[in-house]
Amino acid sequence: MSEKGKHIAKVSREVAETEINKWLDFKCIKPRRRTDLKAAIDMLVDAVEDGDLILEKNNNLIHKLMMGIQNEEGEKTVGSLTYTPRVNVGLVHKKLKNVQHDDAEGRLIAYVSQLTGQPTAVIEAIDTTDFGIAQAIATFFL
């Protein structure tokens, strides 16, 4: 925020929307699903606009954590997460083995863990501010 309380974007809204639409196109997300998940798309567009989410040429998403993950000494150990754009059902199934079917947050954590290649314990240590973006990304894999 600037001194006058106005939001200062890292990239324009138009560029951010284009980037997220490229990712959604690569994932073959149909128009109806995009309509249903508009809130998640808006969150991802906001994150790109703010510079917290970057689409790489290989369609990986780099999520710069606002809060980061710290060890017991307070040192930042994880500053970003890289999400693969594709995952197969078998790998997700393995992550979900110990998650109860009615544990929605546990399921999201398992998906984010699989998408990023990070242990579940690392994902569980993400600040809730950062987890909102992680949830929005994972939504497109459910």
C-alpha cells in the first residue's frame, strides 16, 4: 500500500488475468468450472498482480510466501512453493491414505503437499494468509 492507502500492483490486472487464464487453459479447465470457481480465480489473479504468484514457462506456479515458514530458531526455511501443473490420481491417493474422507482441510493439505513435493508437515506450517492461495490452486485439482 502507498502512503495514501492505494494498492500498488507489481503487474497489471490484465497481465495477471492473462497469466492465470494461460494456466487454466493448460489445465483444460472448462468455462463452466471457471464460472463456478470465480472466487478462486480472482484470488490467483490478485496474487499474480501482487507479485506473490508467478507462472513459469513450463506452467509451474511459483508461490512466494508472504509469511514464509520458520524453524524453531525463527529462521526462514521455506520462502516459496512450486506447484506442478499436473498430478496423477495414484500419487494423490497415496497422500490421502491417512486423511479421513470428511476432513476437507486435511484433503487440501494432502493435495498441496503432492503438488509442491513438500512434506505434509511443511504445508501444515504455512501461515493462514499464504494457505488461502495454496487452497485456491489446489481447488483446480479436486
